[in-house]
Amino acid sequence: MSAKNEKSSLQAPERYEDTDLYRIRHSAAHVMAQAVMEMFPAEAKIAIGPPIENGFYYDFDLPRTLTPEDLEVIEKRMRQIIAGRHEFRRQVLSADEARQLFKDQPYKLELIEGLESGGYDEYGNPREEKPDISIYTHDTFTDLCRGPHVENTGQINPSAIKLMNVAGAYWRGDEKNKMLQRIYGTAWHNKDELKAYLNMLEEARKRDHRKLGKELEIFTFDEEVGPGLPLWLPRGGVMIEEIEKLAKEMEDRHGYVRVRTPHLAKDELFIKSGHLPYYAESMFPPMELEGVRYYVKPMNCPMHHKIYASKPRSYRDLPLRLAEYGTCYRYEKSGELFGLLRVRSMQMNDAHIYTTEDQFEEEFLDVISMYLEYFELFGIEKYIMRLSTHHKSGLGKKYVDNERLWLKTEDMVRRAMNHGNVPYMEAPDEAAFYGPKIDVQIWSAIGREFTLATNQVDFAQPGRFNLTYTNSEGQDETPLCIHRAPLSTHERLIGFLIEHYAGNFPIWLSPEQVRVIPITDAHNEYAESLVKRIKASGVRADADLSAERMNAKIRQAQLMKIPYMLVVGDREMTEETVSVRKRDGSRINDLPVSGFVELVTERIRTRSAEL
């Protein structure tokens, strides 16, 4: 199997941390912090200010709330600082020297304590290696920082920076800590890149899945149900059914069998799987009944392992591919919830493949081939596979403590990706606790990046569950397990598709595919008969029999982004035809009903993107 994409380079892309833009944005964050400190010279307390995707931010503890007018003043001062071409100078200090330098900055003092102990880096992230305590100085501003930066402020293009907004952010992301003010900014190489990014953001606002999801009646949230727990409306339910149908067809072709598992299990199951030792902070708290503790499941894998173990297995039974659209529950922090893209209840396109080592590469690449088939169907032209590996010093704390198997399975994944000619990059210290994984980053039609699918290798759990198969020599061996979710979850996938298509779904995925619009009440009976005929062909259709005028009905159908509108009046009734208005505004008049049904059913059968 060869997974080539002509629009993706076969060379792994440069790590963001090694790019010019990363250094530019990191330096711009420091320049912004200087401008803010000058605005509040006595009261400002600075926290952290890293580069992020498409920009940077800095967190401040300030005496008052910032306004949009403040951002204009700060941005103007930033351009003045940039014009000074101030050099960025690095210096390594002892912990005592750093504490003296930042004696009036409590957040920096807390970070220095973490650096001294090796527990946290200067951005407040956990780390296992004791780092140098370094500072960077430019002009009058000094910050606790590991870098890197540009050589001087003049290498930041003043016409390619913009401060975007202010938001609240808890110190270190902990709701128990103080709320700080976070200023977001963006920086690019030149004015054209900035303009393109701002245009993309404007288009993204129009396509926001939270906004369109409400307008198109796909999903809703309710405070009495709980945050992060989506309710799928009938139209969303249709989309879920279509996606499951697609997944079943794909999995049937690739040799999967489907299973079902309960939503909760005893704590001993999750202790054995490693979820409680390694993943407890992302699980909902337990419930206790009759002296037994139960947890709602964060993953389907422990139960799939039990299904594997339900009877003896031979090498002749492998590979065994168990698939399930199972509902899982994860406790995401309130501040991290985001529409359908970050939820607490999710229906996962999950499967677990139990293989021998000899079968591993073929099975792993077969999963990659499924990704590519889905990408082609959904018109995803830009993507990257990211190999997430372990970090040696984290073994036993963040990861299963078996260095030999970590290195072996990571090398197996590299070989598979290289043999399959699949482009990928490496991301250290981002593996699952039980093994390396491929995370898939995709870009929507407007260039917005999403994390969608995952393909994980598990060398730990089969052994924990005593999973075995009898090899050709009659001896017991432990299988490898591949965890895969090419379509992610219903929630994340549909959130992505809403924005990707701007709600203009291909006809096979559209909740309502055809709307019949009678010109007057006298045409209602014909409209209803048309709906029955169209539905009999397996097409989702409805008629607008409201008292609204025809143009208002058409407008409403357009707002709901329905692919086909059939306007019927006297002539259509007499000739048994329809006048077709497509969602894109084009028309086909006097089309025989049979011809229209044939056209639409063929588009649906082939899952065509064309109307």
C-alpha cells in the first residue's frame, strides 16, 4: 500500500519551534509585554507569554480591565519599540539571582521555584529535566525565558502584527487560581500574510460551527443537561446516521466486525487498563453501589480487550478487527469546552485491531489508507500525519515504564510510515500512555487547522489483560493492539464538517435533501404527492405548506442550505414536472419528476460533492 498525496510533501515539515515565525511571534510577545509594563509601570504583574499557532499571547495581572482602545495604544507602542532594533540578549542565572531580579513579580517567582526543582518550565508546563534558568533582555524589558528569539526587534515586521483581543485565563489553567488578562496577538512575515490570515478569520467567523449548528438546527446545549454534553436535534441525528452508514460500509470492506459495550464498568477494569493510574484526571468521578465503584468509560478499549479475551484465539484468527461507535465520557475543564470540538460526551469512531508483529505494518497502513479515502470523500486536500513519541524521563509517571518496548514500537511505526511513503513529522512527549501514535492534522476549506483522527499502537494493555493467541508452534504469544479512529467522534467530525462546508453539505450528508415549494395552496396536494414519491426512492424530502408567499419559502429553504428546492405550480401539475432551484442559485426548469429522482438518487448513491 502506498499513501501518496500530491499536495503533501513527502518530507516531514519543519517543526514550528524551529521556524522564523515562531521566533518572530515569541519576540513580539516580549515586545507586547514591555508595552503593557510601560502602561502600568508600578502595578503590572507578568505571567507567561508563549508563541501559539498563528500568533502569541501574554498573561497579565493588571489593576484594571483592558479595553479595545488600550490595545490600540499598546500596538502603537509595540511598533515604536520594534523600530528601535533592540538586540535580544540571553543570560543564564542561578535561582537566587533570578529571584532577586524578579522579586516584585510573584508569578515569575513561582515559575523560578519550578525551574529550580525541575518540575515546571517557564511557561508553567510540567517537565522532568532540570533546565537552565535563562533570561532574555531587549531594550528595557527582561523576561524569564528559554527562547528562541530573533536577533533584534527590527526583524519583526511592524506592518504584519496585530493585537486581536483580551480574554480571561486562569493562572496555569487552574480554576482555583486567579483569573488573569490574556492579550492575544498575531504576527507574520509581511502585510499580505497578515491580511490573508485576517480574511481567513472573518470567513471562519461566518462558518463557526456553533453559530451554524444552531441556525441549521443540528445540535444544542442546555444548562440543565450540563456543559459539554451536546443534544443532537433531528437534523443532527440524520447526519450521525449517514456518517455511521459510511463508516460501516468502509469497515465492512476492510474486514471489521462490530461490537457493542456498556457505558460504565467497575474500577478494577480501569485499574487494569492503566486509565486510573495514568488518565484519572480526565475521567468523571466514580459512583458507588453495593460497595462497588463504577466509572463511566473514557475509552472503549478495555471492554474490547475483554471481548478479545472471551474465548481462546489462534494465529489463524488474527488480525481481529473490533469496531464500535461507542459513547465515551471525559471530564474536560469548563474553560476548555468549545462547542462540538471539545465536549464531555462523545461518540467515537473506535476500533481495535489485534495483530501479530508480522501483520502489524500491513494493518497499520491499512488504517492510513482509510484516512486517505475519507479525506478524498470530504475534499480534505491538506493534512499531516504526526508521530507522537514518548519522553524517556517521563517513564513510569506519564508513560508505561518499558523503554525497550517504547523504542521498538516507535521504530515499527516509523518503518511502516516510510515503507508506505506516508509524509509525517515527529512530536516528542505527546504519545498515549501505552504507546506511540499517529495524530492527523487536517485543514478545512478555508485553511483552518483541526486535529481529527488518531492511529495508536498499544504494547502495554494486551499484556495487562493477559491477551494471548496460540502461534503456529502451539505456543502462547501476546498480540499487538492498534487503536484507531479515522473519523474521530461524531462531535468533532460534524463540528469540522459544518465549518469545512459552511453548512452547504454534500447532498448525501444534508439532513433535508429536497424541499418542495407549492406556489399557492391549490398546489399543496401535488406537493405532498411529490414528497411521497421522492421519499419512496430513499431521498429525504419535505414540503413547505405554510401560508408564506413562495419567495419567502424559497428564502427560508436557502437559509437552511437545502440542496434542491422544487417549485411547483399549474404547469408542473399538468405536465408532472418540477422546476428545480439548486442551492447555488442555478435552475433547471420543466424537469420530469422521474429524471429529477434519478439524478438525485445517483448523487446520493455515489456520495457526490456535486449538485
